[in-house]
Amino acid sequence: MRMLRWMSGFTLKDRIQNKHIHEKVEVAPVIDKIRESRLRWFGHIKRRPSDDPVRRVDVLDLTYIKKVHIYLKRIG
């Protein structure tokens, strides 16, 4: 947000709401950009061959991880 304020010429002393600054600068919300990036990566992974190590992680069963984490927490 600091960069957007700088780009639009506002300071915190101007007490302008973030949503008004977003409207003026016309940038997409950060959460939308993160979602777009994740979907792009997901599509990239899905196009890989099914025997690729990255695709094998896609179907990996991680139900035991929580138990191991709790066990390690008690030890350490």
C-alpha cells in the first residue's frame, strides 16, 4: 500500500482510505493476483506427465504428518 500511496501522491497525513487509492491507481487486489498465479502454476503441473515427481506429489497421502509433528514437538 505504501507504494500505491507514493504513486498516487498521497501520504498517510492525507488520511485517504485504501479503497479510494486502489480505485485511483486502478490496480488489481493482491489476493486476485495470488490466486491467478496459483492457478497458472496448477495448470503447469497438471500438464506434466503423470509419472513426473511433481505429479506424484499431487496424489501424496499426508494424513500422518500431523502425528509426526506433534511427536517431534514433544521431543524437542
